[in-house]
Amino acid sequence: MEEVVVIIGAGPAGLASSACLNRLDIPNVILEREDCYASLWRKKAYDRVKLHLAKQFCELPYMPYPPKLPMFVPKNDFISYLDNYASHFGINPRFHCYVESVYYIKNASRWCIVVRNNKLNTIEVYIAKFLVVATGENSEGLIPKVPGLDGFEGMYMHSSQYANGKDFIGKDVLVVGCGNSGMEIAYDLLYWGAHTSIVARSPVHVISKEIVFLGMCFLKYLPCRFVDFIATTLSKIKFGDTSKYGIQRPTEGPFYIKSKTGRSPTIDVGAVQKIKTGEIQVFPSIANIKGNEITFENGKSKQYDAIIFATGYRSTVLDWLKDGKDLFNENGMPEPRFPNHWKGGNGLYCAGFSRRGLMGISLDARKIATDIGLTWKGASK
């Protein structure tokens, strides 16, 4: 099948890229391995989750959120927003399309995309002038190697498999990771009546959503180091010395870390107060597991019924992309640094890999569509 643009992945990045291309009347098709778009939000996001930034920082191109929505949009409202977005821009992904390999045909100056259609049980081949990789940073959940995990007698899962704490009432549950997902899941488990502990593997900034909003506004006018000073000071006033409870604060500021590494500060949803009261216990990294007993690096041990790993995701691009090493490094992330991360050679692009959330997705999609438009329309004259 001959296409002008093939977009791989129907998450927000794929939808935004398609919308921007559609506005320029550039033919494109989205290939999605799942049976729906935004599968991460529909199938792998816990019930309590909301957008962690104010809605004005999370808009996809050319469509604001309805005014009636709260500042921090809940999961189901965000999914409805994506439904309206796809409908408004006439986006119709092809589902059940599992990409097996992608390579560049030099003598034809085209990308060859080999797809297994899991619904029809067929192999399909797409040939495209331009390729947009929109599978994102969060394609597959990561569970770290922990001594004894294979022999753990309880249940363990990645946070992407967690919906709510209904199945954990009265159980001892350990959440590994104190980022946004980890802290929020720990809080949710406590709400459902679980006995909850959390592993703080590395230092993290814990701040409130109001401080984040203030910082995002200030960054438009003030240097990052000054905004970090304000955010850190306000956080210390609000939460006190969190190191007393096992949550260490990094030496570098939250917005600096976000810009350099992509790691977001942890936005508190109420977990810090529960940690202070001892309702949520904090432990350092796991040393080993024997049966149901987990020993931590400080020598303390405790028995658990379940472990939930809120330990991040990995990009799966290199599992199927055979060419394009000028754009992607060995971790499946862009080799060029922001803001030059979105474009490779031979008509290869990526959307949603800037580590800047939905705001970064919106910027990527606009740039990609404009660049493809200049090349394609210029060549067709």
C-alpha cells in the first residue's frame, strides 16, 4: 500500500500529528497495534489519575479544552477530549496493526513498513515517503531486576496494570517508586484499605500542583534557576523536611531536572501527609526477596502480599526500526537534544519523545506537519 505519510502509534502524539497533517491536506495513515487509540489512557491508566499540569499546558494542536473542565483534567474527561479531537479532525487509525519491521529503501527513497494485522491474520506492507514514529516514551512498562523476585510468593505487577485498590483491601502492598504514579497509587491503596509501603529509590522533588502551575507561568518570564528557587522554597514551607520521612530532595531544582532529564517532580495528591502520620511507610531500595519477605537496603524486613512497580517505561522503537540511527540512540530515544529531537534523515520524524508531555507533543506535531508540507508540496510542483 502506497502512502504519503505513515504514522506509527495512535496515542496523543499520533493523533496530533495526523490532525496537523489533515489541516494541510497531506494524506496520512495511522497504524496502531491495539484495538483503540490512546490505549495507554484507556487500558493502562489507574482510575484516579488526572493530568498533572493545568489544562492550558496540555492542549493538542488547534483544540482547547472545554471551559467547563477543571484545571487538572481527570482521566475520563481527557479520553472524551481525545474522542472529540479524533472526530473533529477526521482521524481514523487502522487498528490491530502490529509493526514487525521498518526499513528504508534507498534506491526508491521510501520507507517500508511490514505489519502483521492481528485481526485479519495477514501480513501487510506499507510504502511511505515519510515516516512518523509516535509510539512514545511509554511504550512498555519496566520492572527492574530484583534478587528473588521470580520466587516472590505474592502477586506483583507494573503500575500500568493497576486500576484501583479494590483487590488489595486489607493486604500488605509495597509500591516501588515515588514518582507521580508511585505516590498516587500508594495513596489510592490506602484509600481502599490496604496496608501500604513505598520504596524511595532515589531523591525526588515533591511539590503541589499549585506550585507547578506557578512555576510554569513564571518560566515564561524568569530564568529557570530563579523559578526553581521559588518552587523549592514554597515546597519546603508546605511539606517541611521530607528527608525525615525517607524522601530525599535532589540538589538540582525541579524544573532544571525536568528540562535536562525529562524526569518530572512528584505532584502530591495527599500522600505526603499520610507518610508523615506513618500510614504510608517509606523504605529504601529492595535488597532481596525470599518468599513473601522483602529485605530493604537498611536491613529492615517485612512480609508483603503484593508489589506494584511504578518504575517507569521504555521505548520499543528499536524492536522494529531497522534504520534511523541518526535519530534514535541505543535506548530508543532521540539522539539530538531538544529542540532538534523531532527530525531525522530520509523523511523520518518522531513525535512525543521530547520528555515534555502533552505540550511537547503539540510542538512536535506542528513542526513535523509543517516540515512535511514544505517538502511534499514543494516536490509535487
